[in-house]
Amino acid sequence: MGGSATPSLCRASIELIMDDREPAAVMLPAFQSCGCFAVQIRRLPIADYIVNDELLVERKTLPDLIRSIIDGRLFHQARRLACAGRTAVLVLEGSFQDLHTEMRWEAIQGALVTVSLFFGVPVLWTRNPEDTTRVLAYAARQQTAIHTDALVRHGRRPRRKAALQSHILQGLPGVGPKRARQLIATFGTVEAVITANARSLVDVAGLGARTAERIREAVT
């Protein structure tokens, strides 16, 4: 490699699992060019990539984004990513010149607001497959730095998982910060809350039968 910033991202091999439905002819050369990924290909039940067994990555070209909004797949995927118990990200790849659609920009923007703010899945934009691999390499390095306390941050570090769980649950009807904490304390995980029946939800202090029914209506 030359004298670009890429080598600094590649001090160690990054383990990456790629779903076998991803376009290998497009993405494998990009990962090989980056030079810092050990790639395995197999069928994944969720996401398009798993980086270092921790980061879930859903990759979409802009035409695929439009199709996923139209057929409702985008919100289903965002919900599954949000409930997976790992860090997740949606990577949008391409330029606005790739957007040959009659869908209004406001509708596209609204869908991305829902994904990022209400499902808690951040959205990253990249220009092409090579740019995507560089972003994933950087994310993997930062994740490692955080886990090893190598990344210096000032002030108190937030309790990331607890905050994310609370954020997801507050998207449910009648659930604020206090009730979100009660739900997690009672059920242990976001997934358990979402799959709980109405009677179990009523057992949570301050959660009435009507609120429990509204939650069940929302998640089903």
C-alpha cells in the first residue's frame, strides 16, 4: 500500500463475516484492496456483515434503499438490528446521481429519521464499495480502542447498552424513561419486553392493562 491513511487502519486483521447474498464480485475486491479484513462468507440471519463478532452492518445502495422503503423491508430490518443486542449501523452507499426514483425526498428523509432516531440505528453514507470498506475498518479500530480504553474521552462515559435499551423501549406507547427502566429490570432484555404477553406487562409497576394492550398492538 502507498502512503495514504489506509495502513493506519490495518494494524491487525479484522474478522468480517459477509452474508452469501451480498454481491461478492463487487465487495470482495474492495475488502481485498483494503488489506485488513479476514473475510468469511456464509448465510447470516440478520445484517449483511458482522465485524469482529460485534458490529452488525446493513449495507444498502441507494436504489435498494428506495425498494426497501416501498416494500416495508427497511423498518423490519431496522427493528431486528435494534433488538439484536449488538452495535448496529445502516450504511448507505452511492451518490444522489444513483437515485432514479419518483419518491419524494421528504419520504426518504422521513424513513431515515425513523431508522436513526426511533429505532436507534445510526445511518452512515459512503460513496462506493471501497469507501464502505474504509469506514468499516475505521469503525472496527474505534470499537477496539473503546474496549481497551485506548480512546480518551473527557467526562463520564455513558452506559451505552442501557441507554440504547431505554431509547428503543421509549418508542412504545405509554413508555417513558422510568417505565423503560422498570421493563428492563423486570424482563432483562428488549427482546423479552417485545415478546411478553399483556398479562406479564401488567405486572410491571405502574403499567396498566390498556397500556399493556397498546404495547402488544404496536409490536404485533
